[in-house]
Amino acid sequence: MRTQLLGQIITGGVAAAVAAAVIAVPQAFSHKEAPTAAPAAVCVYNWYLSNSRTSGTATIPAFAYGNTPMVPLAGNWDGVAGDTPGAYSPDDNKFFLSNNFNGGVGQVTIALGTLGDKPIVGDWNGDGTDEAGTYTPSTGTFTKRAADGTTTTLAYGTPYQTPLVGDWNGDGVDDVGVYRAAQATFDLRLADGTTRSLVYGDPYWKPTAGDWNGDGRDEPGLYNPANATFYFRMSGIDPTETTEKIRYGDPGDRPLVGDWDGNHTTTQGIIRS
């Protein structure tokens, strides 16, 4: 899987080109911005990613990619190594995908969705490569785009929920789900069409999903924006709950998770603008 909660050149109503901007790794998180190697008039999202679920320090050199109002996201776009950055522009309904952590310009642009759609990302066929998709809040409909450009749709849950994507049962194929914020409930659709519901965390925290322990299954997670803490539900969709947590970044940062080093384990990151 590769996460939602979801940045590169950034075409679409913003600019036709942008200089890459790479930021030095911070020793500690701070709202003071590090100096850039080159002016970045468009790339205003700064990414701080860690390959360690238990460390509060970024391990990948920070970089700039994407801008407001884009939605940052991550996925394994080329089927090689791990997850890398992307962004979705709600202005023109386009995905901008990068296969590296260099910032600046992405390699792939995909047009998908209509006004009001939210981006999703998943491995829809189990080939190890993530593809784009969208969620239409007004109808609760997931649209999955295959590599050849064809799409399939699935309505799940009730309208205006938070969409989720993950391999909940470890079969190598990502399925959908929704998060009901007021009830702090994850409703996860399994491959056979049944639903597993889990109450986890506090209402209105930000949901995530990833394979926290490398067992081949994606598990629910949460981010508490008030104290910049990630929570990982290590027990997956099993009834017994075990949780780990890590403080990472600062309150007000935007959370993102991914398998940044390709070791089949998902870790945390934040986006700061």
C-alpha cells in the first residue's frame, strides 16, 4: 500500500516550471526554515522523512516538493525500491509523481478525477507498483486507475468520510476503507466484501495506514496534530490492540507515511509549508 493523507513541478494553475530546492537535514524540528540551495518560488512544501519508526529525527535529506493547495502523497510509482513523493492538484485534477527524493520536478503526470475529488493511492492488482485513484466524497465512490488508464469504481461507506487504502489481509492487493472521524472508527473493506470496524484513538485525529511491523499487512494508524504524535496500531485488524507511538515534527505539520527505503516497513514523515 502506500498512503494517503496526502506534491513537484507544479503545472496546473500555478506554474509551468520550478527550480528544484533541496534543504539540509535538520538536527531538530523547528518552525525556522533551513536555507535552500536555490530559490523556490513554487515548491513550498518541505518534506522531512524518517526510515525509523522509533526515531524523532529525519533520516532522509529534506527537500521541497509541491505547493498549496496541492495534496502531498506517496507511493511506489515505478515498482523499484520504496515509496517516493507525489502531489495531487485539486485545481486541475492532476497527479504529479516523482521517483526520487530530489524535489523540484516530477517524472509522471496523470489526469484523473473531477472537482471535489480526493486523491488515493494503492496497488490495485498486486504487481508491486502503486497506481492513482480518487475518492468522490458526495457519493462515497472510490475510482481506481490501472496502469493502462482504465478505471474501476466502488462505492463504500457513507458519503463525506475520510478515504483509506491498505492491504488489510496481506494478499498483496490494496483494498479500501473509510474513517469516521466523529466516532474514531476505521471501517475497512476486506477482499471478500466484508467489513472490519475498529475504534482507535480519539475523534478527529488524522488517520493513516501502513505496514508498521513488516508482516505484509497494513494496519491503521493515527496522528494527533495537537502534540505531533504518530500512533501505530501494531496488531492490525485483530481484536487485541497493541500500539506504539512517536513524537515527530511540530504541531501544525501535515503527516505522511510511507516505505521510504523499500524494506517493506512503513515509517513516518511530515510536510511543512
